[in-house]
Amino acid sequence: MGSIIETLQGLNVSSEDYVYLNYEDSASVWHISDDYVETALAETDTASMLGTALATPGVTVLSRYEEDILNTMRDEGMLEDYDREGGFEEYLTEKIQEEAYQHDLLTISTERHDHKRGTCEIAANIKVLAGDLYDLGSAADSFVAGFDIVVQTTAGTLTLA
């Protein structure tokens, strides 16, 4: 596969079309403990993937509910204590890990294997305008790296590998 931009343009994805980006990771947990979700958030890369996407200038990242995630975090007061001296991406990752469950920033589900062990899956399902990716140029490939990419085409829904 060539660059994501070449691929999207080859599929006739217009600047106004959405590109859906999905990432999921899981951790083995003791679901009987009160902090197993926090443990899974710390042991997976999902919060970091979302934080990296949100910190990318020029790209508006929308949630599965059509909300601008960064603006929602701002409106909820989650960005007020950012001191502007540290890395914004790292700050966002920490905030997402702290607030993901309370503010529905990530999808969290747990499969129980027995009365105390299980797997906690953490997923980020976001969408961006293809035009924002086109504007990133060669940086678009880094932006989508690690995500499963889904686009709507005239032939149906296509997942890019």
C-alpha cells in the first residue's frame, strides 16, 4: 500500500468524507479489584493513541457521538491544569487515562474468564475529515499508523490494512 493519501484519493474519498480510525488493546486483569480499569488503561496504548491524535495540529478528532473530543475535554475543565511547559501529547494521555471511564472518552469492556480473572479491552473509535489528512501531507501516514482505517466508498464500507 502506498501512502494513506494516495490510497484515499484512489478510492475517490473527498475532503468532506470521514475516515474512521479504530484502535483497541487489552490487558489481563483481576476484575475483582476496584482498580482493574485503571490498570488496563495504564497497561494498554489506547490512551496514548488517542492523545497523539488529539495533539496533532490541524486535525479535528471527533468521537463516535460526533463530538469534537478536544473541545469537549476543554469544556469539561480537563485541560485547565495544563502548564504549557510539558508535552501536550503526554498531558492528554494522562488525562485520558484518568478520565476515560467517567467521561466516556474510550470504550471499555471486560470479559470475565472466571470469578476473578479476565480481559479488559480498551478501544478508541474516532473519525476525522479526509481533508484534514490531506492537509497533513506526508505526516498523514504517521497520524493513522496503528489504527484500523475504515472508509465509506461507492462499493461499500472498506477497511484498509
